[in-house]
Amino acid sequence: MNKLVSMRESYGEALLELGKDNPDIVVLDSDVAHSTKTIYFAKQFPDRFFNFGIQEANMMDAAAGLASVGLIPFVNTFSFLATLRACEQIRSSVAYNNLNVKIIGSYGGLSDSYDGASHQSVFDLAVMRSMPNISVVVATDAIETKKMVRGIASIQGPIYLRLCRNEVAVFFDEDYEFVLGKANVLRQGSDLTLVVTGILLERTMSAADELAREGIECRVLQVPTLKPIDSEAITKVSEETGALVTVEEHNIIGGLGSAVAEVLGSSIPAPLERIGIPDVFAESGDYNQLLDKYGMSCQDIIRAAKLVLKRKGMSKNNR
Amino acid sequence: MAETLTPEKREYLQKIADKIRRNVLEMIYKAQSGHLGGSFSVAEIVSVLYFSEMRIDPDNLDWPDRDRFVPSKGHCAPAIYAALVLKGIVEPEALSDFRQTGGILQGHPCMNKVPGIDISTGSLGHGFSVAMGMALGARLKKKDFNVYVLLGDGELNEGQNWEAAMATDKLFLTNLTVIVDRNRVQLDGPTKKIMPLEPLVEKWKAFNWKTKTIDGHNIKEILEAIRWAKANLRDPSVIIANTIKGKGVSFMENTHEWHGKPPNQEEYWRALKELGGQEDE
């Protein structure tokens, strides 16, 4: 069992460190600074922190204005509010103008579990992925979060970063380097590939372990950047393993599964199953219980892996 | 910049406004698409901003110290484009490609296509917030530029404007001036019928803004109001400019019918005549 570390704590600390090094970093929040942990930055740099109250739309457009005069705004709120309440602001002011705004979607996926479906964010990736100019990244653990904060600040252009509210298992060490648009092979195997983004990496690795005990060797491709998607890496695993399962804490429509299917459709197709939320709103409850209940359990991944393996065999026999 | 308004200068700024109107008419007639009414109503305001009050340098468009202008009612783009051409920032030839495939002059202002545009607008309700971000940026970057935002009165239906009004006051941004083009007509009809705004001045006052109501077609009043706003370093300032939608062409005035309709040939010639066309072009 890997160590559990809070992703938002890590984010708050990383943002504070970034603020020390770069005077152009400004932080905007909409009355959730104690939740998103921008409060650390706020305390140290009150002149560069702006609490907009509960005004997500106004905040997002203001960020565009700040970026247009050379600042690097980090805009913070819950993921569903950032990408849906302020969606048209992102489109019209941030994306269309290609401005250097960093949109941080905290409480991504089902991670605000007890608050229920009203606060959960399960189609943010679909929305952001369909918007020109914006890069879309999803953090996996506390270390990657820290690396991403540095990384996205150093890249010119609008970026959406999705974070998880909770403590999640740590996989990466300090040597890890986040490169926008690059996927990482975290486990070798040749029977099939589990393609995963975000905090479901832990479940994906467990599934791979369990499958290995049954003699099925999974490759694990971790995809921190949904856009631009690493087509090369996906094509390669498709070619070399011939079957894929995507794993994401998101509606199965429009997220990682869709992105991978798009790549496969125009390169080397292979049997594909998509693990994610089956196009429904979830409910209140314990985070892990919700992930299990809404189609993202370890067993769901294992079942999907066996299914694609079977289809892979069938398609081979048909050749 | 702060010289007094001589009769000559006043006449000059009015002539610019008249030229803007004629260019607007021509652009929209040629494209058979675009917004006449709301472009005509802002002609004097645009003239005073670009040709007297704004600190901009046509030879150095990216000058970090330049004043910023956010025409939040982006459908007045033809008036802005005309001003940019008269200012020597946009090539005159571009006007004939207004709204055409491959042309730079988009239906609504696009900062990455049109030189001299500080931010893209068009979808209503964004510009005020963006301008507020720019004004805040000026403070952080220790710059003394001013930010001007032009709002349509219909646009004030959008609640986000009132978010921005609240936040500008909180952030104490006195380098931001809001100008409301109060032409009292929106796409579907009179503002008073579609979504009543009154008491408008009181609304702004309730948000802690200083207000000044002027005749938005009077060069002197516009100029003085802008200088009043600039000089007020204690409060955010809004200028309510009473204007006439379609101003300058009798049959286009005060009606929503000419919000977004292009003129036919006969209407074009009649309008051009009323706008004093063919006199000094």
C-alpha cells in the first residue's frame, strides 16, 4: 500500500513555492480558498491573491484580463464550477484569445464524495478537451501535482488542471518529471494495456497485480495529459499489446476513453473497453465506495481486461 | 492630452465620428451583414476615445503602458474598425473584407486577428470583468494606464456585469472607466420592454460607483466625462451616455429593426446621403 498524501495540500504548498520564485503569479479564488488550499499563498502574498467571493464567471474573465497584461493567473474553484459555471468565460475570454490562464479544477471527479452529485465533477474533461487552445492535465498524486504546478506555470497558454480533493496514494518520487503531452509506461506487459489517468492509478496497479497472478501481463500507461494526447504512446501500446482498457474517474463519454478511441480509430485499432462512470449522476457517500459503485472498482478493471483479451483472441482468429 | 477642447478640435472629433458612421454603413452594406444601430450610437464615444483621450501609439501597438479599450458590446465592431483605419492601425483595404472568409475583420473584434484590439469580445457580459482584470493588472505591474470599457445597455441584462461592479469597488480600481451606451433599444425591442433597467443610475450608486449622465452624442460632454472619470481617484466611475440607436440616419433611429439588419441598395444611398456621404471622402 502506497503512502496516502493530500493532493490539495500539496497543491497549496506548491503554489506558495511558485509564488516565491515568480512575481507574475497571481492567484484568484472564489470563496473556497480554505478548500482549494490557496489560503497558503493568500497569507504569504496578500497583494497577489484575490478572493472574488462566489463569482466564478467574473473571476474567470478577470483572469483573462490579468493574463492579457502579462500576469500568470491561477484560477481556483471546484472543478465543476470552473468548467461549467465559467465555461463560456473560458471559451470566450481565455481559450479564444489563447491567454496564459491556469484553470485549477479542485475537487475533481467524485472526490467531493459526501457533498453528492451537486458538487461532483464528472464531465469537466470532456468539456475542456473540446475547447481549442486549452491543454488538459490530470494529477495522479501529490508529487505529480507539485510537478504540474511548476510545469504548467512555465508553459505559455491556457491549461486546465484537474485535482482530487482527498488523500491519494503516492506513486511518483521527486525525480519524476512532468512533460506536457507525454504519457508514462509504469509497468511492462504484453497481453494488454491499462491506460489510466488520475487517481485511479492505484486501482489500476492493483488490478494489474491481480491479473499477473492469473498469468495475464498488463502494461500500464499513465496519461497525465489528455490534451494534447500522446498519440504516439497510445499507438505503440496498441500495436505491441493489441488490447486496451482505459480507466478514468469521469463519464465514459468524452474523457480519456474517448481520447484513446479517437487515436486508435485513426491509427492501429484494437479492442477497447472504457472504465468510468456510465453516463449517470452519482450520489453522496464514501469516496472509495462510490468509485466501486459507479463502475471503477478493481474488479471492474479486471473484468474489462479479460473482455478485451477475449476480443483480441477473436479478432486474431478471424485474420 | 488634457488640452482644452477648442472649437476646432470639437469639429475635428465630430468629423471623425461622421466618417466612422459612413464607414460603418459601407462595411455593413458591402458585407450585407452586421450591426448598424449599435455602431452608430457609439460613433462619438469611439471618436473621443481614439482621437483624444486614449494613450495609444499606432507605431507601437504592444506598448505595455498603453490605455486599454474593451468594447464589450462587440457588435459595434464596425465602428471600432473604422476608427482603427482612420488611426492608421488597420489597412483601409481590410474594410471591404469585413465578415468575409479569410479577412481579418471578424464579425466581432478578435485580438489575435485585428491589430489594435486589446481583447476579443462579442459574447455579451464578459468585457467588464476582463477590463477589471486589466485594471488590476496595471496595479500589479505598476503601470499607470487606464482601462475603458464600453457596455451596451441591453448588455446590462447579463448578471455578470453586476458581479464586476461589486468586485471593482472591492478591489478599488479607479483606473477603470465604464461607459454605458444607453440607446434604450436591444435586439428584440425597447430595453424598457425586454428587461427594464431603471432606475439605472441608482443601481450603479448602490454598488458604490460615481455616476455621470451625459448626452452620448455631444463631443464636449463625452470628453469632459472621461476626464472627470480619470480624475476621480477615489471611486470607480461610470458614464451613462444617453444615445440614439441608429443615430444619424432618420429611418434607423430608435428602432430595434436596424439592430442587425443590412440595408438594401436604396436604403444604403438614402442613409449615405443623410450621413453626408460623398462630401469629403
